[in-house]
Amino acid sequence: MRLYADTSWWLGYKCRRDTQHPAALSLFDHEPDAEVLWTPWQRVEVLNGFCQAERAGLLAKSESRQIIRLLEQEVRLGYWPHVEFDWTAAVRTAGELRAEHSLKMVVRAMDLFHVAIAIEVAADALLSFDDDQIALAEAAGLPVLKVHRKQQ
């Protein structure tokens, strides 16, 4: 199963103090053959999320740098399959999602972009702890793999 994980899942998976850490780890208990894809967009968004978590005190000083270095090594080793996508097509898909759903539900631009990329890379499902993003994915017909999560 090819999965597209948004920033909330990556932070939960890599940051031990994140409230969703146990739920993010449980993915591989439930789906041992899961392939969590890694895209150029995640290199920007997810890595920035680690830096912001450190800035906010959720990670210790220099911990984001260590997590980023380890994650980049894991991508190079193939633990997280690197996939490219057509940026123009992703923006077009995000625009179509906006036109279809933004007047009906809470939708942030980054939610549109994450769901659009998941569609463009032909992910089998989305991984996310973001309720609004999950609702958008489901409305767009993109399956969501639900991992047991802590209620917020």
C-alpha cells in the first residue's frame, strides 16, 4: 500500500513527545507492508515542521537537525520511496479541489496541496491526524488510512 503522509503524521512519527507518536508508530503494526512516500514538497513542509517544533520547544535544541539528518539518510537508503510529481498538475488539482469543496468545509491551502499531491502521486491512501484535511481527502474520494489516534 502506497501512502502519502502529511506533516502531522511525520511529526507524530519522528517526534517522541508528539501526542500522536504512539498512533503514528502503530501504522506498521497494522500495515507492515506500507510504503510511506516521500516527495519534494515534503522535503520543504515536513522539514520546516521539525524546525518549527524545535522553535516552539517541542523538540530539544538541535534535535530538529538530528531528525532531519536521519530522515534524509532513510530516504537515501530507500526506507521512504522518493517520488516526483508534476507541480503544475498538483496546483491544477488543488485548484479543482478548492472549487469543489472550499465553500462546503474548512479548507486550508496546504490541505488542498497535500491532498492534491497525494492524488497526483497515485497514493492508495492519505495518512494524517488533521481532521479538516481528512475530511477534504474523503470528500475528494481519496481513501484515508485511519491509525488509532489520541483525541485532541
